[in-house]
Amino acid sequence: MLARFLTYVPTAVLAVLIFYFGFNALTGERGFLTARQRQATLAEDLARLDGLRAERQALEQRARLLRNDSLSADLLEERAHVVLGFADPRDYVIRISAKAR
């Protein structure tokens, strides 16, 4: 009787392997059913990458203006006002409370 069941073991193992790999091909991390989710995630990541590239380009431009060979007086004055907290005596300063923001 055991010999009769042993003849079906290779077929059963093969069927289980086919089911396992087929199931993962459909629902796995890189399966057919998750392709839309991967495409949506890719689109979000690409949009975020474009934003970061634009931000980096703007920061590089500002850093370029602060170099000695092409120093922008306006940008230097703006940064001094922000960092040091000082204002020119000719400037009009309007104070806004933290609650108004």
C-alpha cells in the first residue's frame, strides 16, 4: 500500500511547486496583480525626484551667488538680516505675532 502512494509523491511535489510559484507570480511583491501599485509608486517617486532636483538647483544657484567671485550684495544682506536678526535703520519693520501666522 505504501508503494502505491510513493508513486504519487513526485507528482504531488510538482503540483505543490507549480501552485506555489504560480501564486507568487500573481500576488507576490513583483507579481502581475501588483503592477499598478508599482507604477503608482514609481510615478510618485519620480515626481518627488523632480521636486528635489529643482530644489537642489535653486540651492546651488543661491550658493553660487554667495561665492567670492560672484558675490551678490542683496543676497548677502538678506542672509545677514535673517541670521543675525538685524535690520537696516532705513528699513520698515512690521512685527507679526506668532498667533497671526
